[in-house]
Amino acid sequence: MRRIGAIFLPEFPPERLRPVVEAAEAGGLPELWLWEDCFQESAFATAAAALAWSKQLRVGIGVAPMPLRNVAITAMEIVTIARMFPGRLVPGVGHGVQRWMAQIGSKVASPLTLMREYVPALRQLLAGDEVTMNGRYVQLDRVRLDWPPTVVPPLYAAGEGPKTLRLTGEVADGTVLTGGTTVERAAEAVVTVAAGRRAAEREGRSEVVVYVPAAFGGAEAEARIEQELTLWNMPDDQRLAAVGDAAAVAEVARRFFAVGVDTVVLQPTSDEPDLEGFMRQVGEVARLFSSV
């Protein structure tokens, strides 16, 4: 299924979230995504609030850093929200920005090992299983959630390099690709994730989510996007963004869908002057696909 979403950047203060959620819901946006950067909003607190302020909106966490929380705490956070809003939460985890993890004393020597232990343990806990694990980073002794979710949410993991992407296919239900991923790299990622899933002898397929920088409008929107990509130090061969009206933005999304991406999440610039309007415009992009 081809899905369109938008993201509420943690660069915006938490009090901006409610009007954005309300605009997204009113504008017919199917999915609103959040992520957790140090030292900004909590992903789980904002996800719970966004779900409470809406009725239909699906809320994704893409992603929360694994080193920041014990896996049992993450499971408790997810299950609490998932039980209150069944079927509407899409949680995701990732390595975390290494300099921030070092800053808080949570950096691990092997992020891949952490993911290999953490994600399966988290999926088992969410499934209601009793989990015992004596890993390098994850130690659990007969841990079982008292309130497993009535609808078990799919668990996504973030990946960028080929080793991590393959691992996400092995252990997670879906993969989140970072902003700045080109169509060509997304195509390679889809293949790598699928190879990891096959290697783990898992049935079905892993869904892939990609963030795409976006701005609606003319020259002013193009200027904001260029400034944003420059701030990210984005190389010329990765400077892909969706700019223009809803049809032009949808055309960029179609290129990602054509290579196997399942969800395109449109990411506003950090200086987007009208976040509510951005959400309504993304809703229009989503309608272009729902009418096909």
C-alpha cells in the first residue's frame, strides 16, 4: 500500500503540536510521524498527545534511540499507548546520534549488537511473551508485560548503512530511511532489507518508510529547501526534495513508490512558516494517491 505522511519536527516546541495535529486530522492526513532528538520532546509523550487529540490519525515514532531506554521501559511506553489507541501507533527505534548518546553516558561500543538484541526482545515483549535474555546489552530475567497490547503494533527500526539495513530486515517489521535518501539509494535499501528478512527465514516483507524534505509554493519554498539542505551539509548527489504544488510533490513520492517504498513521509523545513498549512497540503497529496 502506498501511504503519504508528514512529520512534526522536534525543532518545533511541544506547544505547537496540538494545532498541527488538528490541522492534519482536518486535512485528511493519514499519518503523522514524530522522532526523538536529544534534548527535545519525548517521542512517547508527544505520540500519546497526538493520538488523544485525533480520531483517525495514525502516529509513527520514527525513531526513538535505543540506548536511551532500557528495553522493558520502551515496551511499557509502547504498550500503554497501543492499548489506549489500538491500531494507531507505529513505534520505531534506532541507534541514536552517537555524540548525543556519548553526552548522556549511553553510547554503546557496538550499535549493531544492541539492535540485534534489543529489537527481538522488544517484539517478544509486545507479543506478550515472557523474555529471558543475557546479551551484551540486553539482560532480562523472566520479564513479561502485565498489559500486552490487544493489537500488537508493527515495530520499525532505522537504518542507513548496508549492515544496519540488512539487520532491520532480519529483526524488525519495517525500516525507516533518513531524509536525504535518494530514489536510487532507497531502491538499494529495499533490496538489502528484503535480503535480511530472507536470510532470517521470515515470511512476508518488511515495509520501508522514507523521509523526503518538502515545501509547498514557488521560489520562496525552493529557497527554504536549498537553505535546509545546505544546513544539513547535504552532498549534491543527495539533494533531493519535493517542492511545488501538491501534484509536483506527489510526483516525487511516486518515484519512491516505484522502487518499493511503502510510505513517503514529507518533512517540512525547520523554518516552515505555516505548519498547519503544510499538513493540509500533505493531506491533498495523500488524496491524489487515494483517488488512483
